[in-house]
Amino acid sequence: AWESELKERLARAAAAHEEHMQEVLLVQKQISNAEMAAKIDEAVHTERRRHATQIGRSQSRLEGMEIALASRNAMDSLNRRSKHSWLACQNLVNSVINGRGDEEDMQMRRFPLAAQLIIIKEANRDDKFIKALISSLPNESIYEGVYTEADLKERFVKKVVRSVAHISEHNAGPFAYGLSYVRSKLRIDAHMKMSSKDRIDPKRMDANEILDRAKYFLQRNDLKSAVRLMQLLKGGAARVAHDWIKDTRMHLEAKMIAEALIAHSTINGIRTTY
């Protein structure tokens, strides 16, 4: 009987041990599954982070390429506008200096500058410097043009001014004009040596010397110095020279602005070349 009881106890012990081992294996499996799931989850998160980083880098590169492409397109557009502006500025200078060269009448040779200025403004819509330069031009220069350099030389009032060079502010009657005209015809031009470096004393210069020196500068295409000298005239000579001085100053102003526009357009063209 004790043998049967021993066998029964051993069987129960074996069953309990088997059950315990099953529980241990189950727990170990659960732990292993949890660890595996955690590793898989971590691997998935790592892969997602790596993928997100790659996508971010790719997106950044793409955005950088888009910015570079947009910048290049903008520079190309600006470069094209700069070239158009430069060509228009060259035409503007030519219009100021030469006007309509095929016209016989001096007045008709004046070339209105409006069309070329519009092209320059359109090519430089946001350029405040160019807007300021163009806005400084008087309407007469814009819509009627200026006298050409050659016509201003031709119009030089030397003969006319000399006809009234000896008329004072207080003696401008017909007899005085006639006497001044005769005196100017009898006068022999002085052949004195002149230089742009000569020191000039306005108080010691008479009208004829002023005219001689103005002619000297005109022959050397120095209209600016000629105008400065002509502004020293007094009396009837000053009144006769008034229109020539005004027109020459308008020519010089337009030429200076046109040359400044060329210089600015050239700089923009260089800056947009890559």
C-alpha cells in the first residue's frame, strides 16, 4: 500500500513540477516576447527617425535647389533687364549728343528723351537711384529733347554777342547797338595763347576776352567751361547769351544724367553676371 501511495505522491510531484515548468516557460516566453516587441518597436522607431531625417535632408536640399534656381532665374531676369537698360542708356547719350542727325533744321534735330527713359524705368522698376536721376530732368528735356553738341557750337553767340558787347546796362538804345556792332566789326581777334590751366580774374576780363576763352573751350568740346565763362558776361551781351547758356546747361545736365545711368546700368550688369 505504501508503494502505491509513494507512486501517487511522485506522480503528483511530477505533475506539479511539470505545471511549474510550464508556468516558468510561459513567463519566460512572455518576457522574451516583450523584449522582442520592445526591440522591434525600438528598431521601428529608429528606422522611422532615420527615414524622417533622410526626408528632412532631402527636403532641405530640394528647397535649397528651388531657392538657388529661383535666385538664378531672378539674376537672369535682372541681368537681361540690366542689358536692356544699358542699351537704352547708350541710345539716350547718343540722342543727347547727336539728336536726329538726318534732320536739316536745328530745332528738329532735338530728340525727345521720353521713350528711352520709359524703357530705362521699366527695366529698373525698383531702383530708387534711377528714378531719382530721371525725375531730376526738366520736362522740356524729356518731351522736346535738348540741342545737340554740334548745334550748340554752331549757335555760339560770339558774333551776336560781340555786336552788343560794348552796350552797358543803362545804354541800350538803337544808336548804342549800332555803335557796338561797328566796333565789333573793326576789332581784330586777339591771338593770345590760352590754356585750361590759366588763372582767370573775372574783374579784369572784358566781354571780348570772355568770348575768346569760351570759344577756346568750345573748340575742345568743353561746353561746361564755356558756359561758366559766358555767365560772366554783363549788359546786353548777357541778355543775348541767356538762351544759349540755358540750352547748353540743359544739354550738359541731360548728358551728365545719361552717363550716370550708363555707369549704374554697367555696375548692375556686372553684379548680375555669374
